[in-house]
Amino acid sequence: MTPLYDTHIREVSEETITHAADLIRSGAVVAFPTETVYGLGANALDSAAVARIFEAKGRPSTDPLIVHVLSEVDLRELVTGIPPQVSQAIADCWPGPLTFVLPRTEKIPDLVSAGLDTVAVRSPSHPVARALIRAAGVPIAAPSANRFGHTSPTTAQHVYADLAGRIPLILDGGATTIGVESTILMVEGDRARLLRPGAVPVSVLRRYWPDLEIVSRYAQVEEGAVPAPGMLLKHYSPRAEVRLYDGTDEAVRTALREAVTTLSAQGQRVGLLVADDDLDAVAALDVPTVALGPLSDLEQVAQRLFAGLRELDATGVTVILARLYPPEGIGLAIRDRLIRAAEGRITKV
Ligand code: TXA
Ligand code: MG
């Protein structure tokens, strides 16, 4: 049983960082902002503390965590070796939203890596995350600070909505700037595989790994496939059912209008998650609508994506209809999160 906590949301000050670091060192979990999404952190070297993360999230212990460190020097303690390409990528991309999966040393408890012989590590750039790691003096294991399978949190209020009563403290650093989780790269010797697209785009990774392999994250759509840890299709899900439309802008807008009419006639309460460019085409429908930003600014769309899903959910809609975005740059990560939120329900138009 998870103990009941009086969950405090605290503005960040030197005192709150010290308090949060004390909690981490004492084996408790604390939610904190990173540049991607809020994390639910515990001392990565303390198995009992890490177990509290799984308990608070309701996360199965088969799903490994990401360890947060300050620098490559800290990484060296946790993995058996750092290939030269990783050092080069670190020099250019750390601190930042790039996670490496590498063979682990025995410093890492089994629970952190779900019994695998590798560990995922990144160095966040958010000043609050860095201050917390520095003050705690230990690497911090942290998944996204949401209930398992739910939409990732991009504000302290999102964390509160999911985890109030289950954790003692949320450090409030405002809305996160990137809004989707880090890029995850599995590195084996000279080879690298993209396990999760994120803010660091494929074009940047190909500078270090020209033959970078892109792993399909939608294993469950392919019949009979057994998904690897973290590859479950159902993920990032709001309460409402999400349905996606993929095609030319005009075709998508027509399909959205038709679907709103059909589904509303069937008694569904429909919400729309669109780009600013779509607004004129759907304005007359008079259903809850969230516009994430212009198609020309996918960074903004990414930053608002999870908040948009939560906002529509809060209106009580039963179905969320959304457009897909081009798979370029951070668009690949946006597509990935939407496809998983929709559990693969895509209509090509
Ligand atoms: O941006 C982020 O990465 C955020 C912030 C808090 O840093 N964290 C995050 O953690 O997204 P989480 O737990 O939601 O995602 C961790 C995922 C796992 O689900 C799994 O897919 C992958 O990282 N992972 C972790 N360790 C792994 C390993 N040893 N092998 C393969 N995949 C691993
Ligand atoms: Mg997560």
C-alpha cells in the first residue's frame, strides 16, 4: 500500500531545493521539473527508494527508469564504458533531452533497469533538476511523474492531479519548455538504435551514427509481436478515446468535420485537438477545441501537446479527434506520442 501524504506544491527556492534533496537522500520520492516533462525522482542507488517510484506511479517493475546525472563524469560511474560517438554526442547535446542506454555497472540496482543488463542515463538541462541532483549528491532515477499509462505531466498541477496523496513534494518550475520526453538511444559498440523519438532529432543523431537504426515503437500493431520494455502501445492516454487523421491538410479538415457530425449524432461528446491552421475549418462545429500552435512551429505544438490532451479530457469529452503532424524534427516525437495515445487508431484520408 502506498502511504498517504499531504502533497505540497512548492515554488523553487534554495530552502525548497535543500528540503527536496533531504527527502531524496532519506529515500523518499519528489516530483521535479525537467526541460522535457516533470519527473518523479528517487535516489537511483537505493533500491527501496526506487521501489517507491513504482508504487506511487502504479508502474509495473518490468518498465525500466531513466537515471539523471550532471555530467559525463557521473555517467562513467554507472556504465561499463562510453563509446567515442557517445562522448561526442554528449559534448554537443548534454545537458539536454538525450538519453543513452548503455551496459550498466553493479552500482545500478536491478529495479532501476528492470533486471536488464543496461541502464538509461541522461543529464537534464533544467536548472531546478540540476540543482536538485547537485544538492542530493546522488544520481536521481526518474520516470515521468504521471500515473502509469497516463499523459505525461508538463506542469506541477498535472503532477498534482495524478499523484496527490501519493508523494510528499512537487517542486513547481512552471510549464516545461520542450513538452515531450527525451530522445532515447540504445548504443552497442559502434551501433545505435533510436528507441524513442524526442526533442533531439534524427538528423542530429546521424552526425554521430550515420547508420542509426529507427526501431518501430508500434510493435503491438504488428500481429504476434512481443513488445520490448516500454514499447507498449497504450501509453500517454487521456480518459477519452483518441482518434487520429493523417493526410493532406484539406483532407484531414474534411474528415474531422465529417467525424464530428457522425460521432455527435451517435451521442458521443467530441473534442478536437488541432493546429492553429485548422481553426477556420472547424470553427463552425461548436465542440471543445484546443489548437496546439501553427504547423510552421512544431516546437510549440510539442510544448502544448500533453497539456492539450489533458485540457480536452477535463471538458468531459468521450472522443478526441486529432490531426497528425509531419515526421520531421520534433514532429516525429509528436506523431509517436499521438499514435500511442490513440493506441494506433489512425484513419488515412
Ligand atoms: O524526458 C524524459 O526522458 C523524462 C524526464 C523525467 O527525464 N523521463 C521519462 O521517463 O520519460 P519514463 O520512465 O517515462 O520513460 C523511460 C523509458 C522506459 O519506458 C523505457 O522505454 C526506456 O526509458 N528505458 C529505460 N531504461 C531502458 C533500458 N535499460 N533499455 C531500454 N529502454 C529503457
Ligand atoms: Mg513516461
